[in-house]
Amino acid sequence: MKKRYILILFIGLMATGCVSSSSNGEIDESETEAVLDHHWETFINNDLEGVMEDYTEESILITPNGTYSGLEEIRGNFVNAFKAFPSQGADLTLNQSLAVKDVGYILWEANTPEFNLTYATDTFIIRNGKILRQTYAGVRVGK
């Protein structure tokens, strides 16, 4: 009975993403860095399909304007974001990018025709090459 309970617990943890899928149980920080790099490059280029490659149906994005769950809601958020940060006329600067195990963090700023984003930060939980969870916050100043 005890072995069956442990097996069920392990399968449950795997299903929820609480156990790394790497062979040695370690989380590959280079994978986290690669997703961060890809996400930033596709974001600054207003590449909606590229940005969406980083998410799954189980992904959740939390912002001051709302919480977006799943691909359809997250896509809608980025459609609006690309209107606010047009590839022609917006200057986005990545000030810091860090990866620690499966946690990614970026600090950035932006100048657009409509406003300045003097401080922006995103935190990501990344597993198996996908963003599972993301938070965003920023300080926006009108022109």
C-alpha cells in the first residue's frame, strides 16, 4: 500500500509540474535563460506568434490590469500590449535579465509616443521550455 501511495503522489507531482523532468532532477537554468531571451526578442519585435510559442493552455499571466489564463486570454493581452508598444516608435530597453533555476526575472523600461514606462518588471516560472506563470508590473508616466 505504501509503494502505491508514493507512486500516486509522484504521478500527481509530475502532472502538476512540481517535479523536474530532467534526468538528474536538476532544473536547467540555460533553458530558463533561453525562454527569457526568446520572449524578450519576440516581444520587442511585436511578434505575436513568437511570443505565444512561450505559453501553454495552462499558463497564467498576472498584471495590474487583470489575470489572463490560457492561450486565448494571454493572446488578447499581447494584442493590446503591441498596440501600446508599437515596433515603430517605441524604444524598449532591457536593463536586467536573471535566471535562477526555473525562475526568470527581467527589469526593463520603454519610451513610446504616448507614454514612458520608467520601471517595468516581469517574473516568470518556466518549465520544459514554457512560461507557466508570469507577473508584470510597471510605472507608466504620460507625456
